[in-house]
Amino acid sequence: MSPFFLSLMLSAAAAPPHPAEAYARAHQGQIVRELVEALSIPDVAADRPNIRRKAEFLRGRFAARGFEVEILETAGNPLVFARMGAADASRTLLLYAHYDGQPVDPSGWKQESPFKPILRNGKMDDGAQEISGLGALDRYEDDWRIYGRSASDDTSPIIAILAAIDAMKATKTMPTWNIKVILDGEEEAGSPSLVPAISLYRDKLAADLMLILDGPIHPTLRPTLVFGARGIVTAAITVYGPKMGLHSGHYGNWVPNPGMRLAQLLASMKDEDGRVKVAGYYDGITFSEEDRKALASVPDDEAALIQLFSIGSVDKVGASLQEALQYPSLNVRGLSSSYVGALARTIIPDSATAAIDLRLVKESAARDIEAKLLKHIESQGYFVVQERDATEAERLSHRRTVRVDFSGETNAYRTDPGDPNAVKLTRALRNAFGVDPIRIRTSGGTVPIAPFIDALGFPAVSVPTVNFDNNQHGENENVRLGHFFRSVGIIAAAMQIEN
Amino acid sequence: MSPFFLSLMLSAAAAPPHPAEAYARAHQGQIVRELVEALSIPDVAADRPNIRRKAEFLRGRFAARGFEVEILETAGNPLVFARMGAADASRTLLLYAHYDGQPVDPSGWKQESPFKPILRNGKMDDGAQEISGLGALDRYEDDWRIYGRSASDDTSPIIAILAAIDAMKATKTMPTWNIKVILDGEEEAGSPSLVPAISLYRDKLAADLMLILDGPIHPTLRPTLVFGARGIVTAAITVYGPKMGLHSGHYGNWVPNPGMRLAQLLASMKDEDGRVKVAGYYDGITFSEEDRKALASVPDDEAALIQLFSIGSVDKVGASLQEALQYPSLNVRGLSSSYVGALARTIIPDSATAAIDLRLVKESAARDIEAKLLKHIESQGYFVVQERDATEAERLSHRRTVRVDFSGETNAYRTDPGDPNAVKLTRALRNAFGVDPIRIRTSGGTVPIAPFIDALGFPAVSVPTVNFDNNQHGENENVRLGHFFRSVGIIAAAMQIEN
């Protein structure tokens, strides 16, 4: 933690905790145990038997708190739907979270299994050691972390809802609005069943404001509201080489190399400073004075991030991290061609593939960005086939041939911070914590929820709570327990929004 | 086979076969059986118990032909050394081959194991089917192929030596020179023990001319002599990203992507037509009129290769394939960064690696080319560390940091075609086959033998015999049996070089 953040964080921590957070800290043994139980169920969306086990587990836990709970069937994984009425409430708050986790490659995890959570006395990268007794202890330090898939993304917010309800019952400060909870079992697979579920369950899902409980709170631990999220398209770009791998000696210098051609194609897409060179990529993006003020008010400590990530320079898409996130991105998330390392062989490979993700903003719809990228690839001399392999005749008759597969199209969303219910939420957090929440115009990550928000027809705001250095989407995902306990207070405060 | 080659090949096949080839065809059941036995022993250089089994197997087979055989121990895998004196011989021919094969990834093979050879009634890519009875049949068609690791590279030439000796004994036309055979067990690992073996075994290895039995004969099946071979350096180039994989949404557009930077670095190394842009890479390369004539006399059918490989264009390093091979190359043999496909995750990876091979020619020594490549990488704004990971302090204090690991340095060699013993060899093949052998100035592939040739101090010429479409170094390596039978005649003819 940088001195800058540390001072802000200490001042946040110095304030007396929210009563619900105080309750969570007093009952931490039981709350952590419930989280550990949830994390012990494998929850990759494709693992349908286990994901259903997790849905049933959560159904039971919500029911135990007095929620009326249903498993809503879809063509994919089930949704868990829970509701609890509030006396005299005229409005309804819909809490969204997801109970699936990212796919795992267990070989990269420094523990027996991503689904056997372990406790460390700090951050693994800083040399923290495993502590035994996870789930059986009564006291946990704030800096301790639980390592396991979906620890942060997105199981701990679900357990925090349960703890918030327990706390509110204990402190006799029940939610002011009717509460509904919808738990998605396919978020990391793009939430394919969410929009179709609306036509089946529209009345159940009706509400006045949706809170999306996902993502990291600002490093200062100041309550954070996020009014938009970038969308995403993923693309696989495969450049063809010779039909079969060829001896690099016998044909190198004569048969074109697909890895080199892929490199040249990728290099054509971005300049040295990370700005996308695809024509029209940034079209329509402008900022009002107020936008710029809001972006500048986010207390990011970029120097600390640079130090944390050990990077020697940053891309220059925007003047700051917050500004950079208001633009669509083009990220090479994976490269593959034949082998590197011990299995490398001296061949001209038959193909080379880049896995790309394009993060979208409100101004860049998925289909638009796809069309612009395709046009760019064609401008580099390529014949493009989509969603299928090129035939030999096509490969022979074009100087360069590439296969492009787009998938996972999810548009960005952005809610107006001036929406009356959004203003009430902002006020609820300010009143509870004595400080303006940090307001993020568009967060960088994607919640595959833009079409869901559109179709539901009421505004949505994210309330992120977990630590930002949680290795989300990578190996050794973790949640810091101080953040987890604090999240109980934040979620409870949001549920006390003025009626 | 193109009409062009087919006509040349038929005319080659129409001539009466060499007596040793005729013998091989008459005894094909036994000869193929011996090849199958040899291919059934796993022979990756790193698999030391099995490679020794193969050495012992070969020791026995050469001894059975009356060779005096020894296993020459080295710091690595053993060399198999065999010799057989010739009456009235004043000169000695040293035959070199290697008994190890390339590393394998069994998942890419269309058979139970690369070390359980199978027979197909043609080329697998053309839809040929497996035929049972491999090793137990008496007759095999010329177009049938044996699929298995090292079938072509380089076990079949070894078995062809044995068959040639059998044939010469049966036809009472024994070798005119003393024959020595040296079989390398680490060629695919760079032959690290070959030069050190000279100091231990110099007298044993003394000879007047070395024949290197490795690589593919010209597609016309015309006897082929190769006077040089490109050398090689392999390099692993790893561009660093953030210290840990980061969520591509939260940081994409701000934290630089190592895959994109690697792509930009690779793209800086070559132009659109495959010419290397590294300064000085082609220094010193010139061709005499005679060189150009010799290069032009090689009857390559480039159109047929283009068709075979399904490529829509070729690189423009030289005016022809033969000319291209007289230049050093820069081949991206592998790319890796995080994942593509089902395991792909939306992260900014922590690194991206390219595995490169640089093929060398006589004018480009390994250390020179390495220095030029490093200088080029630095010119692209990189801080370079070699043979170790960069520290966090280094990554923080330089805009871009890259790790480079060079290995496998083997220089090129080129023998003067006017050397008197090389001239005798050329004449022996012309006399035996009634046609000028095809003479290759420098072949594209590497035999890690340049320093061995230098240290031995006598000239070396390659006599390649296997089919060029053998998937050498890839999956589903194979040897065409027509080529195998013909190789027996070619090797016998070479052993009847004038005294």
C-alpha cells in the first residue's frame, strides 16, 4: 500500500465501523465458515453438476434467513432468486451477483486445489504463509486472505449479503426497500441465460434499482459506486501457414511464417504507446467538463500501481487510468503457435493464433467494433474467413488468409449518476460512512449485464467490495478478510436506502 | 507430384535399378522388418535408457554384417562406431548418421504411439489407410509409407547401410574404400558430444571423406549431393508484462500488454516479404556466376511445393528457393502467452514468449548473428537480460524489458565441390545412375556437424535419400518405401567410389 493510499485507508478505517460491519467482526468465525463452505464447491460454469450443487447450497442459506427462494431454471445454469419484503416499502432493490467462477488451470495454483480454499497470513506474493484452521477459527486478522477460485469474484459478496441480513436482524434495522436477489450461474461464461430469463420471470425481477455486487472496491476502502462498465467482444485470430508444419531449415526464408505474419498483423493494430490504430475505433468519445471533474476526483494512486505491477511504462490511451478506461481496448490475452520451451521444434508452424479481448464503451457497440477490426485486417492484405476454416483453394488463391472468430459480445452500459434512485443510493452511503462515495463513470471490467439492464428497464449501479489485488481471473484468486468484513457494512448501508 | 517432377521421376525410375536396390527389393520383407524393429525403440535423445537400447540394437546389427563395432562412450549418449576394411583400399569413407529422433508430442500423432510404427497404403494426408502386417509382409508397394518417429530422420538411412552391405556381399561388389560408420545419439539435441569425442577417438574417426546420410533426396529421386548445410541458433525471447496476470478490463489500455509488445518487436525484425531487417544480417553474402548457375540447375518445382503446402505467397529473400537457402533465416517456431481457446482468460498476461530459430550460412557465424539480433532488440527500446529473469527493479526502471536466451549454436559448413574426393564421389554416382547428381550448394537444414567437420579436417558431403514430404520434426513422420529401397542403391554406389 502506498503512503498515499495508506493515509486514506487509515482514515477510512479510523471511523467507527458500520453497525453491520461491527456485527460481522463479532461473528466472524461463523461468517468465514459459511464463505469457506461456498468456496469448496467447484463453480466453473461448464461443470454443471457442481454448479447446481452450489445453487442448492445458496438456496438453503438464503431460505435460512427468511428469504423466499426459488431456483429459476434456464436453458443453461439455474438462477437463484430470493426475495424479502420490507414493511411500508414502496420500492424494490434488486441485488445481482454471480455464483460461478472463472475456469481454472490448477497447475498454476499454489495450493492443492482452487476449490480447497486455504488461509494465508497476508498476501502470497509478499511471502505470506498458510495458516491452518480455516473455517474453524474464531478470529481472523484483517490482512489475512482466503485463497480459492471465486473468493473475490464473486462468492464473497453473496456471503456478505447473508451476513448483512443477519446483522440487520440483530441490530433491528431491516432493509427499507423490498429486497430481491438474483444470482447468476454463468457470468464468467457471458451470462447467456440472463436476458432470456426476463421473458420467463419479468414480474419476479421487477425493481426500481439494481445493485451489481461484483468487482474491487477502490484501494482506499472508501465506498465506491460504479455507474457503468465496459462491454467486451473476444476474438480468435488465426493466421494460416503451410498446410502442415514444415522443417524450418528446408523451407525457412521461402515459406511464410504464420507467427511472424500474426505478429505483423497485431503490430499494425496498435502504436508504440498502446493506442489502437484501427480506423474509427475511438469514434464518438468525448468528455464534458463534469465528466472530466468526476474522472479526476477518483483518488487513484497510479505510482503505487506501477510499483505493484513492476511495469516500466504505461500505455497512453488516456491521460490517466480513469480516462483510459473510457476508451475501448484491444488486449492480446493469449498467443499460441506450436511450442516454446522444452517441446519447441524447428518447424514453420501450420498456424498461429492470438486470443484477443476488445473492451467496449457506451460509444462503441460490439458489432461496430467487430466490423472496424475486420476492415482493418483486410486492409493489411488479408482474405478473411469467419467461424470456419479456410479451404485449401482459398489459402492458395490469396496472398494471406486469416480466420477470425468473434464471440461473447456484450455491450457496455452507463447509468446516469443523476437518476433519482441512484442519487438516493449515493446519499445512503454518504450518510452511513460520512464521506462521499467514490464515483466511477465507467469501470474497466465487464459485467455481462448491459442487455439485461436494457431489457429490465430500470437503472443499475455497481457496489464493488473486494480487494483490487485479488488475482481475479488468474491463478491464486483471493479475498482479503478486512475487505470482506467491511463489505457487510457497505451492503447493509445500501439496503437502508431512503424510501 | 507435379507433372514436371513426375516426368523426371518416372525417367529416373525407368532406368534399371542399381544392383543393390534390386537386391533390396528382392529382400524387402527382411529389410523392412529390420527398419520396423529399429523404429520400435523410443529414441528421443533425452530418454537415455531407451537410446542406449537402440545403440545396442544397432551394434548387434552392424556386428552381424562383419563390422568391427564399438560403443564409444561420451559425456552424453553413446556413439556407435563400426568399421570394415576393404582389400587394397588406400582411402577411407566415414559414414555419418544419427540414431536419435526429434522429441514427440504423442497427442498430435494419428497412431497409438510414435514408437509403434504403422504402415499406410500411401500418404496419410491424402487419405491413405493403415495396412496391417507391417514387418511380416514379403511385398510392399513403393508408395506405401511407414509412419513413426525417426522413420526418415534418421533411422532408415542407417538400416539402408546395412542393406547395402548385404546387397554388396550378395553381388560380390564390396566397398572400394575402407568403410567407417559413426552413429550419433544426440543429433536432434545438437550433437553436444561429437566434437569432444574427437579428442578421445581421433584415430578411429580418421578418414578421407565423410558422407552425411541425413535429409530428403530431391523430389525427382535423382541422386543428390549436398555440399553444405545451414547452421542454427535458437532463441527464446520473453517480453515482460505486469508482474502478475491482471484483469484486462480493469487495466486494459493502461498496463502494457506483453503479447502486443512481443508482436511489435517481432514485426520490427522482418519486412512484409520475409526479409530480415536486422542490420547487417545478410552481410558478406555474394554469389559467383558459377554459384548462380549451380543454384539454377537444381530442378525445384516451386509451383508444386506451393500447391502442396497450400500457401498463397512465398517470402522474397532470394529469387528462388535455392537462393533463399543461401541466406540466414529468422523463423518464429513457437509463440506462447497465457492461453488461447477454451482456457483463454480475459487477462493482461505476465509475459509473452517467442521461440525463434535463426538458420545460419557460412557467412554468418552464430555469435555474430546473436550480437546483431541483440543490438536490434535494444534499438527497439528494450533493456535486455540474458539467461536469467529480470529483477523487479530492472523492470520498473526501464520502459521495456525483455529476456533473451540463446542456445544450440551450430555454425554452417560448406565444402568445395572441387575437392578431389568430392569429385570422385560425384563421378561414382554419375557412373552408377547415368545422370549428373543434383548438387546443392547449401541445404536449408542443419546437421550439427560443422564444428565436427572443422575439427576432423577432411571434407564432408551429404547424401540425402528420404522423401521430402516426410513430416520430419513434426507429427506423423514417415518414410516412403520406394525411397527407402532406392537409398540402398545410392549408398552402395557411394561406397564404390574410385580408389
